[in-house]
Amino acid sequence: MIKTLDIKIISAHFITIILWASAFPGIRVALTAYSPEHISLLRLLVGSFVLIIIAIITKTPLPALKDIPIILFLGFLGFTVYQVALNYGEQTISAGVASLLVSTTPIFTALLAVVFYREKLGLWGWVGSLVGFCGVAFISVGGSTGGFSLNMGIIIVLIASLSESIYFVFQHRFLEKYGAIPFTMYAIWSGTIFMLIFSPGLGEAILNAPLNATLVTLYLGIFPTIIPYFTLAYVTSQTGAAEATSTLYLTSVFAFLIAWIWLGEVPHSSGITGGLITLAGVLISNIKKEDVINAQSLN
């Protein structure tokens, strides 16, 4: 039974990482036929439709009326702004670099928690943040094209990462109240509502787009948008939040690999170097004081 459980957890980890990693090159493919806004709109419409069916089957209740304004705001930041900004950013930077920049989300989240909740970041948190942003700076001046020039797409993706960080920081009490999956449903529906402003022209875009670009966008709406939240929720229920998110740093590695195989995007050495620095910063920032004490006790 233990082995079976381990296999299930490992499989859930793997599915979460692969699906989220595949979104970055998938966006690059969708951008060949759709505008950044229409990709997000179609992706969220598909995701919302599937979630409505799941909500009806599972009889998921609607959120309390008093919580709707803040849920709308968080859905706007976590899905509308995040997805549109990421799509715009990937117009000029590779899928792998975009995934590395998004991996700074935990650092932004930790810093925002210090500001708004007065959480203590600790020495390792500050060191990790500094190292992480040094990696981002390295990517910014040389990691996207191999030449040392500032790419506006990098700034836009960092805005996406910051927006997602705000979503993560302020979702905590709603996760406790509603649970991870119901709250994610509410947030995705909220993000979809704001995206409806970009509805004009979507039908024409679908008719004119090649089939592969449309299928990839539909894939984005179901697989990276929905399934990873369910698999991550499962792992969290079995192992706890810390262990559930401990492998998500591998998402960038697989994003590079998938983009290389699927799109032929070969990362530049400066991008790899900056990415390693960034990931090291993220890992360092997640070192807990207890981890250091435990490590010392083993020596």
C-alpha cells in the first residue's frame, strides 16, 4: 500500500510539473495565429466551461456574497493579468526564459508577505532573494537573445510573475475557507469575466487560425490551466504544502526541454547561467531555519 501511494504521489508530481512546463512552449505556438488577448480568452473560456461541468457534478457551492469582490480582484490578477502579460512577454522571449522568470514568483510572494503580513523572511530568505534577482538581471541583459540588450518582454513577464505573487499572497484565507479546488474555480471564472472585454474578433480569429494553433490553445485551456491544480491539491492532501511545492522548481528545466524538442529553441549559455543563478536564489530563499538546524545535527 505504501509503494502504491508513493507511485501515486510521484505521478501527481510529474503530471503537475510537465503540464505547467508545457504551457510555455504551447503559448509560443498559439502566438503564431492568435493575439495574446485571444489566447488568454479562449484558454480561460475552455477552462471555465470544463470547471462549470465539474462544479455541477460535485455540487460545488458558490462563494459568499461578501467574498465576491476580493475573489474577482484576485482572479483578475492571478489569471487575467498573469496570462495576458505572459503571452505578451513570450512574443519576444523564448519559452524557457519565460519559465525561468516566472520561477521568481516565490521570491516576490515572500517579499510581499513581509510587507503586508509582516512575516519574517530570515537571513536565507534575503540572501536567496538577492541571488534570485541577480539571476534575473543576468537574464535581462543577456539571457534572452545571447546578446547584452534589455528585452521588454522580460519586464512584461516579470509583471506577470508579480501579479501572480499578489494572487498567492492574498488567497490564503480563502483557501482555508473554501478549499484549494473550489477557490481555484472561483478565481478562474473571475479571470474569465474580465477577459470577455476581448471577445470581439475571437470568432474570426478561430476561423482563420490553423488547426494546430487552435488545438494547442484548447490544450492550454484544459491541461495546464485545470489538471495541475487537482494533482497539486492531491499531493498537498497527502504530504503537506511544503513537500507538494518542493519539486515545482523543476518546471523551468522541463520547459526548456519541451521547448527544445517541440520548437527547436536552443537556450543560450547566458540564459542557462542566469537561470541557474535564479533557481539557486529561489532554493536558498526557501531554506528554513529548522532545515539548517537539522542539517547541523546530522554532522
